[in-house]
Amino acid sequence: MDAIEEARIPYQWQKNCKILHLVRHGQAWHNLEGDSNRDALLSPHLFDAQLSPTGFKQVAELRKHVHTSGLLNTIELVITSPLSRAMQTAVGGFGLEGHRNDDGDIVSGSAVSTLNTPKIMAVELCRDRLGVRPCDMRRKVSDCRSHFPSIDFSMIDSEDDNIWNPNLRESEEKLAKRVVELLKWLWTRPEKEIVIVSHGKILQQILIGSLGKDDDPAARAALCKRFDHCELRSVVILDKSKMGRDSSPSLSCCGHQEDDVVKLSGNFQLIDWRC
């Protein structure tokens, strides 16, 4: 974070900023089947949908980028949705140990690395939408621990195994509130540079929630567009609730190909991003 802090973030704001690397999971079986038939998303055989062969290849490419770019040297924490497709992506892309499939076989991420790897923690707040679709239902915590021994599940209570409702889909409003709680929780963590491996809907909501309603439409469209599988999008977010009255309501938002001045609102303010 040092280089970004020195170049873009005023010194007095640095302690209230975090760099978030947002990563959507690799292609999973429900993505593959759902593209041709949306009704397939209701199929019980897609329970906690895992990565497809294409998804594993995408994770391998992500891992290569993370290592060759030096990003692994600066990441302090990886948090992941507790759904298998996200945990497979988190461990395969950022961990040392390989994850295991239903047969107990290591199927990805087993390459030996001399680099230190960050802690990987499963967090319910960044799960996909709850309810109705079996592909979005997670396994019991005990099963998750056995399949992903390198992931920290201390943030997930076994009582949450029973929060699934097969007849009611989580509302957009509840999902948005959950993302706000996720951001608030992140600011209780000491780490400055954090990876979030999650689902497209959650990652878009993180970005939308950090932008004001009156922002430049072109900037909003570029930043909040749908995530591709295993796409990594990095942002710097300021927690304005910790700032004094003299904090600026707007900052330069540096895009991938152009610079925009974006006025932002709410407690969390996005001040830099790159794809």
C-alpha cells in the first residue's frame, strides 16, 4: 500500500483507507448450466456449486497473475464467501495448500511456493444471496472445515447452518444492508490491504455502495460493470465516518484508462480504482 499511499492518498487520510482487491469466483457448474437454462439453478444436484474445469483454469491464471505481479507480497488478508466455488478460488489463487473435492482429492492450488501466503478467512457477510437456489446453499461448517483445512472458519457459527430458506430469496435491500455490515466489519480489522473473494452481486454492491447517486454515469458504468469470472478489480476506499469535519466530500477517482472527478456520499468513499 505504501506506493499508492504516497502517490494518491493525503497523509492525514491514510489510516482511514483500505485497499480492497475484489475477485469474483471462477466459473462454477451452475454458471455453465444456468447460461443455457435458468431453471437449472433450482436443481438439487447443483447444491453448493463447485468450479467447473474452465473455472479451475481461470483460477490457475489468477494465481499466476498474483504471483508474477508481486501482489502476494502486499496482501495481508483474504476473506472469502463460504460457498465452495469462492473458497476453491481463494485457496487456489492465494493459498499454499490445495483444496479438496468431495472425494477428498487435492484438485488445485497444490503448487509449492516460496512466498508467504496471507491468512484466508471465511465470512458469511460476503456469501451469495440466500434462499431458493440450491447452488447458493453452503455446506455445514464442519464439512467446510474438512474440505478446506487451510481456511479460518472462526467467524462462522454452526448455528448459521440453519438460516437457509428454500422458499424465500433474500431481498436486494437485505443484501445491500449486509454489504454495509461487511464494510463496517472490514474497518475493525487491522489489515490495510485485503482480498475479497465473493460473488458478482456482492462485489458490485460494494462498489455501488461506495458511490453517490449523482456520480458521473460513465464512471459508474465503468467501475460497477458486471465482474467476469476470476476478474480482479482493486479499489481504495476511505471510511469518512472516521474523518473530521474538514474532510473533503470529493476526490479524484483514477480509472483504468481515464481520470474522473467523482463526488461520493455515505460513510464509505471510493477514492481510487484500477482493473
